[in-house]
Amino acid sequence: MAHTIPLKTPLDDTGLPRRQDAAPSAPATSPIDTSRFNHPHFLGTSPGKRDGWVVYSFAPFTGLEDRPRLPEAACRELPLGWQDWCSLSRQYEVAEIVWSHARLRRQAKPLLHRAAPLWHAWTTARDRLIATFEQFWDTGDGQWRAQLLRLTDAERAAAQAAHEWDAVAAQLAQVAADQIGVAGWEEELALTVVAKEIGYDASDWEICHVDDYTSPLPQYRIVRDGVDHWDRATPLAARAAQLIEAQRERLREVARLAGDPADRASA
């Protein structure tokens, strides 16, 4: 099925963008046939739903093609006027957008299939960690150490799940950034849209900006014994560490209030 995309700059009746700084008018000349420089996937144009807008149609892209580029031969071989350059450059601009969407789908879909069970593993481990901590409310003194062992198991599972999620989220963030780098923010294809196309609700998945997964990693804050401590980690790993540290700090506080040895609250 052909891919279509509207040109988001309205055109006037000459086919030029409506801009106050448009090129000055020139004597009318016979139009130059630039069709041999069309992109191979280009099918044609049609009027858009809004007055003065144009829809560009292309044969389907796989995303494996080279990035669409206006041929250098067009610069060398045709004495193109401003209008001809505008038409061709707009065509290739839209081709880049459509191609970037196809490439994102090709790259993201296998990653999304990998991500779905990892996000489930994280939410399961997170919920288990929270539930295990809450069980301290009903844990007698004689069972304190056993409950601490259960908590440390839950901590390790949550930390590992967060680390594994961040690994695939970093790859998804990169392919998303690559698509925006080609098409711009206005033509972003959201990963949630691609996920929905293959049957996943990714609306609550934590996929941050690509910079949050690269070195140097952003700092996150932990308060320990009333003092700020700063560490570095990828986003979900940092959140898991903050949750674990908050729980441990609460246990240390309880141990201090009860006058218990410090190792009782250690994990």
C-alpha cells in the first residue's frame, strides 16, 4: 500500500510555500521536466484536505533503503529555477520522513518484542520488593533476620530487572532519536504507536531520552542518614536503587529507635 504524507507548509496557486520572504517573482518560463530526478518510490501528489496543502505519495519503504537524498546530478545537469528546486527538495524532504518511519518500524519492532517481557519482569519484581518490605509491619522480632533475607532477595531481583530493562530501553531510545534526527520533532513516530501496531500497550514503559543511557550517566540523589549522596546509573536502575535505599533507611531508622544493633537493619 502506498504511503502518503501531507506537506505541512501550505502552498499558494503557484505551488510555492506561502512565505513573505519567498523568492521575488520572475518572468514566466516554460516548466522544466524534473521527473527523472524523482525519488524511485515517488508516486505523485494530490490536493490535501486543507486548502492549499499537498499530499505526497510514495510506494512502501522497507527502511533498508539508503536515506533519500536529492541527486547531485540535479544540481549539475538542470538549470533549475527556484520553483523547481522547491518542488524537488520538498519531495525528498517528505521521502526522508516516510523512510525514517519505515526504518524505525523495522528497527523497533524486534526490540519491542524483547522489551515486553522485560517490562513485565520489572513491574513484578518492583511489586514484590514493595510487598516484601511491607511485610515487616507484621514480622515479629524473632523473624526479623529471615525477613531481611527475603528483602535482599527481592532487592537483587528488582535491581537486575531494572538493569535488563534499561539495556533494551537504551536501544529503543537510540532508534527513536535516530528517527527524530532525520525527520524532526514535528514528524516523530512515537514508539508507543509502533508498539500498539504489534499488540503492546507501552504507554507506561519507561523509555527516556537517549542521553540518559550514555556516558557520563546522569546523577541521582539518595538521602542516607540525613545526608545527600549522589551516584550514577541508567534511569530505571537509578529508580530501583532509590527505592531500595529508601526502604533500608527506614529499617535503619526503626533499628535506631528500638535501640537495636546496626546490623539488624543491614541488608
